[in-house]
Amino acid sequence: MKKLKKVLAVTALVGVATLGLAPIVNAGLDPEIIDTDVGGDLGYDAETDLKTTITNVVQWALGFLALIAVIMIIIGGFMWMTAGGNEERVEKAKKMISAAVIGLIIILLAWAIVIFVIGVIQEPTT
């Protein structure tokens, strides 16, 4: 588990560093080569409203959390399969799988709440 936390921390650090260094690296390139309309490429422009942007960000974040929960279920299953009859490792794997399933249920409920709230907010305005 400690190794998993270290791997996730390093991955997050590398991702943040990459996002932070991208403008610096692109600054020295020829402006004709650089595509500066990143927002337009992602579907965001001056016409995109705030509700759509917030909905997309929340859904992306919940999707990322769901991916982490599924990975934890897979890791728990792997731990269980490689326990070799060791009851302590089997119990640890069961706890990890049950915690990940509970987390996945919470994530799905949060997603349903977000969809409901956005639907209620958009209904009176359209």
C-alpha cells in the first residue's frame, strides 16, 4: 500500500510539473507552429456558459475518482489471488475491495446528484 501511495504521488507530481512547464517549453517555439486555441479544441469558447464548464469539470473529476476506485478493486483482487492462503492478506484484500466498492457507490451517487442539480438549475432558465 505504501508503494501504491508513492507511485500515485510521483505520478501526480510529474503530471503537475508537466502542465506547469508546458508554457515555458512552448515559449521558445515558432508561433506559427503553436496552436494557441486550446480552449476551442476542447470545446470551450467565449460562448460556453459557466454551468456547462462546471458540469464538465465535475464529471471529469468524478470520472477520475471512479477510475482510481476501479484500480483499487483490481489491486485488492490481485492481493487476494496472490495471498496464498494467508488469512491476514486475504482480510486486507477484502477490506480494500469493500472500501473501493463503497467509494465507487459514493462517486456514482455524487454524479447522480450533480446531474440532478444541473438539470434543476437549467430547467427554469430554458
